[in-house]
Amino acid sequence: MAGSTDDHKIFNDPIHGHISLHPACVAIVDTQQFQRLRYIKQLGVCYYVYPGASHNRFEHSIGVCYLAGQLLRSIKDNQPKLVDAIRDKDILCVEIAGLCHDLGHGPFSHLFDQKFMPAATGREWKHEDASALMFDYLIEKNKLMKDDGVLKKYGLDAQDIKFIKEQIVGPPAGIEGEWQMEGRPKEKGFLYEVVANKRNGIDVDKWDYFARDCHHLGIANSFDHARVMKFARALQDKGNWQICVRDKLIDDIYQMFLTRYKLHCYAYQHKVNCAIDLMMTDALVAANEECLVRGKRMSDCVDDMACYMHLNDGILHKILDSDSDSDKMKRSREILQRIWERDLYICVGESKSIVPKGRKWDVTVIKEQLQKILSEGMSVSVPLADFCVQVAKWNFGMKERNPIKTLKVYCKSEPDKAVDAPEPGLLIKPSVFEEIKIRVYSCTKDDAKRRSIREAFQRWLQDEGLCDS
């Protein structure tokens, strides 16, 4: 059962206007586990650079839920023959996946999984895995799958829960080859491309955060997801069902990826934003052993959802309010105080734009090479803790590859036939799909050390042939 329109709840969203959510989704929103997302910034520390970027994972997740349902209903309207492939329960499961896909984010969103966890533990950890665990915990704690639970009430079973989690985590080994999903059969494979499209990155998660982030950052958004949604169809190509768009929308799709590039260039990889990112990471790592959450280190909470649900951006206040006199806690508080006072790590050098061409730029290796230059050729001693290396990347979402090459489209004359995407207009056709810049930041306030770090980086750039001619 999908529930009548009268059962739905209306939310007034600044991006999508008045949106309607299924009562099962509302029941999830009204749990402690989901409400936690109110206290996790969507753009992490970007708020300290762009004062308008104060939005949270909470509203983004609701937006993704809404767009997921809208996209599937549009496909269903465009293709009435898919009535058996897109049932009301399928739509509800995809909406719930969109709603819960970010449940596993830690403090300051991607800073936690991409910076803090590797630095604190050396462990590769993905927030998507934690999202699936938190979804299980949410269901259990709120008894949503019990006989009188709201998910049971609307007809969901164990296979549907599996389907939702598969959408959140993604396929175990890509999307091609033998079908490995258990939640839905291969002929419904296009359902897995709505929330997180592993084939080419064209999905409603991006559609929401592009629009939402641009709005709060004050950056113009040239991509219209409503237009793409209107022309979406589910078609079969070489045995695989996937979401396709009209051939005439190819320039719109490129605008989507250019919007992603622009957001990384102007905001996510902004030099000052990255400096604060490095500082916040250092502060959290320093406090990890002593600033406990329900008796556990921050880095250990990820394995215990009962603990993890209490870990959010508020950890900063816990650090600042701590009266611990340990060296690590003092260092953590000092770094946070520097952020408040705008005494930031300084970018002392940046390479020219680099086309990767298959080369991997390892931060640890670069730092070791710089340390060698500093120890051999500089009069001032500079310890490793006094500088940081960052590899900033701008791409279309698939590293060096062109995601459009994996996109299938259809023509007006043959709406049920999937064909390769055409080339875009010459004015927006990129020749490179990823570029990299290597930056070095000084963590110390000592002017002599800063000069030495800058000089060492310039020598390293010359050795690598990365200086501007």
C-alpha cells in the first residue's frame, strides 16, 4: 500500500517549494536517528568561508527523498507500460533510500570520513556503510518493521529493506556483469540509478545538492534538473536496464557536470575552506583519545550506532568546554581558537593545473619529499607537524573519464531505443575531465619557517616540472 494523498505531510522547502512526503517517510524523519542530521553541516567547514552555507544534511535528505519519487513518477508517466516495473512500493523504497542515504555522515560531513578517519585510524571507512547500519538501528529502535510498525503497515518486507540498503551502499562490484542485487531483479535495475547512479553520476542526490548548495553559497546554478526529469525514460541496452534522457538534453547534462566543477572550484576546494578543513581535522584527531562520546573515542563510535547517533558537529563545543589539561586537548582547543580568530593555516604555494594522465599524487609521499628538501637545504629546521600537503581535484565525478560516454539517450523518433549520447555543442565541450592542483599549507606562525616551506615547495615543483613557464 502506498497511502493516499491525504495521509501525506507537506514540507515547505526553500529549494523545491511545497513538497509532499509519504507517511512512512515522515515516520522516519520523526526519529532521533534522522533528527541527528539537523546538527551536521551539509558543506562541513564551508560555513566558515561562506556564511550562507549553514544548511544541514537534514533538509538535503528530505530533498533527495522528494526528487527520487518525482523522477520515478515521471518515468512511469512517460512509459505506462512500465506499470509492473515501477510499482508504488518500489517508489516508496526508493524514496526511503533517498531519505536515509546520508544517515551515516559524521561531524562536518565528508571531513569525517575522508580526512578524520584516515588520519585518526589509518582505516578506510565509508559513510555509506554507516548509513546502512544506522538505517538498521533506526528501524530496530523505533520498531518500524514490527507487526504494528509503520513500514509494515505500508507493505514493506525484509526484501524491501534489503533493496533500500543496497541503494544506499551501492553495488559490490560495479553495475555491469552478473546481477548481484537481491532486493530487486535485473529487469528493475534502473531503480538503483535514481538515488546514487554508479554508472555515470546522474542522480537525484546531485540534483538536490547542486541546487541547494548553489542557493546557500550564492553561486548561480545553470542546471535545470526538472527539464531532465521531464524527459527521463527507463530503457534496456545490452541486457541492462538504465535511466536514459532525450538526445537533445546532452548540453543540459554537460551543464550539470560543469555545475559540479564550479562548486568544487569556487567552494569545496576553495583555498581558505581547505585550510580550515585541515585545521578542523587536526583538532578532531588531537581530541580523539580524550573527548569521548558515550565513553568511546570518536573514531570508535562508527562501529556502535547507539554511540554514533550522538556524534555530530556539537563535538566542537564539547572540546572547547573541556577542562582537560592534557597536551592533546590543549592543542585541539588552540587550533579551534585559531579558526574562530581567523588565524588560519596559510597556503604558501600552489602548483599549476595538472592533468593526471594516470599518475597518482600521494600526499604522504609528497610530504616526505618536501621534508627531505627541508632537512638538506634549509637553515631553519621545520618539523613535519608544521606543514600540510593537499591535493585538490576538480572533475566531472569519474576522475579522468568522461561520464557522458556511459550515458545512453533516446531519439524522438525511437523513444524505446537506447543509443550512445551525442557530442555536446562546441562551446561547452571540454577536452579534459579532471585537473589537479597541489597545495602546501604552513601550520606555523613562524615567518622564517613559512619562508623555508615556501622555498622547499618551489624546489619540489621545479624537480617535478610543475612550475609555470
